[in-house]
Amino acid sequence: MKDLLEQNGKITGYLTGFSVYSQLGLTTQLSSIIQIGTNDVRKNITRGMYKIRFIKQPNKITKENVFMLCILDGKEIF
């Protein structure tokens, strides 16, 4: 999935949703849907058994702020 998160060495997206919520200890659910936050609008795709959904992120995505964006995305589930 690195090709969906990075282009030419620049971060263009980040994992969000249940996969990150699980890493943060906010849920124990496993999902077949992978969500990626990105500044661009993209169509949903399927890779193997996983459905990949793209979430529009209006904030600039950098290596330094990906963790904070994940925290902010996590706030939405409460």
C-alpha cells in the first residue's frame, strides 16, 4: 500500500480508520476496509480482500503531522 501513501518520496496520504484506531488502543475490531486520508479526491478501490476508501483531508499532510491527524480522526468516533 506504500504506493497509495507516497509518491516520489513525498507523503500523499496516511492510514486512518479502524486500522489506526486499533493501533492507538481505541478499538479491538478488525476490518476489511482500509481508510486512507489524502488531500486529493480518489475513487475507492479493492485490493485482494480489502476495500480501500479514501477520505478527503483538508489539512496539509506531512511526516511530522500524520500522528496528530490520526488523533484528530480518532476523535470523530466518540
